[in-house]
Amino acid sequence: MKNTLYLLLIACFSLVSCQGNAQKKTKKEQFKVQKTDAEWEKELTAEEYYILRKAGTERPYSSKLNKIKEPGTFVCAACEHPLYKTKYKFDSGTGWPSFDRPIEDGIFYSTDNKLGYTRDEVLCANCGGHLGHVFNDGPTETGKRYCMNGDAMHFIAAKQ
């Protein structure tokens, strides 16, 4: 009886510990645009590189994108992939450009535990660049607040 129990415990442990990682893609492999750190550093400004490639954060209220209200599209500063529309932008009072929803297929979600708790990180779906975080305290019907680093994006005004 004792041997049967040990065998059962070993079998259960073996099944639980097998995760099949050989078939999983890493976060980096999921993105269409692939470049080395050296290539990104050469192409981006120092601030863009710090935010997009090193998951940095700009100072609040420092982005010129905070004041933009004209119709247009906010795109990734690294690869020009469309991320957000002005019509979904709002003033969150946080000092960072905020939106209540992304453009379809514009972003990729990851997790960030750098501050000792889990946050939902937002990355560009095309190149994997760090954009900011999403929170569940938005003022619109979506209940979302996509809090983005302005230096991670460029603005393209809509054609009149």
C-alpha cells in the first residue's frame, strides 16, 4: 500500500511538472519586426530606446502628445504600427497620454512585476516595444485606462 502511494505521488508530480516548453514561443519571437539591441539603439532616440526597448518610463507631463486633440492616429515610435486613435484619448490627470481602447491588433499584452506586484504591460503588437500599462480605472464604458509613454509613440494627423 505504501509503495502504491509513493508511485501515485511520483506519477502526479511528473505530470504536473511537464509543461511542454519546447513548443512555446518566447515573447520576443511573437513579433513581426525583429532587430538586435544595437540596431534599435542606432535607430531610436535615447529616450525612445530607454522606453521602448528597456521598458522605461518618461516623466509625467513631459510629453507633447498630452495636448493633442486633433483627429489622427498614434503609432509606435519604433515601427510606425498604428496603436490608438485620438477619438479614444482622454485626460486622465496622470501626466501621460491615456486612451480607453487600442486599435484592433495594435497592441500585445504582457505582465510586469518590476514594482513588486503584477501590472498589465502594453507592448506594440508589431515590434514588441514597451508602450506603458493598462489599468481598470478608466472613465468610459470600457473601464480601461491605457496609460502610455508619449516618447513611445508618434502622432499622424488625419488627412482633411
